[in-house]
Amino acid sequence: MELKNKWDVDSAMQVLQHQTVDAKLWAEAVEWLILYGPDEIREILLNSSGTATHKCFPELQAKGYAPDGQPCYNVEDLAKSLQISETEAREMIQKKEKSHQIHHFIDEKDTMKLQ
């Protein structure tokens, strides 16, 4: 079953609020809410994700911003931060693209640059 049809807002929110839920299940519910949840929940989760990324990977800097305002990172920089190869990072992103049926790679020319 594809991710989009696996959850709804109520079931994903129940998982997030459960005190002893499995971390993998929790992460899947968060992922679903970020991709398909209501705008107000998406905004909270994306802000939290940005805070966590900055705290856990302070060396990782956005290279620009997507049209929807989300930060864009260089794959090589992501791989270094995660201590994996660039090939592994690309494969992880491609797997998410296939799973989400959403394009995650953004051409650099389509981003707003930081000054």
C-alpha cells in the first residue's frame, strides 16, 4: 500500500500523541503529515524539522529555497553530514521520490538563492 493511502489525519495524529509508539511508525506518521496533512500541521512539523536539522547538523547550510519556501541542500553536503556516500544519499532521495510519487530533487536554477 502506498504511503498516501496508508494514513489519514486522525490515525497519524493518534500515533504522534501515543507515548510508547515505535520510532519507525512515529516517523512514518510524521512523514505522512508533512506530505499530505493539513497546512497548519505541516507548518509546525516543517518548522520543527528545520530546528532539529540545524541543531543536529549545524554545518549543513541551505543553498537556496524552493518555490514553496522549503530549504534546498546540496546532495554532497547532505551525504557528508550523514556520513554516507553521495551515491547512497541520492539513492535514499530517489527511493523517497518513488514512494511519495513526488519530485524531491530541485534544479538549482529553480531555487531562490541566499545572499
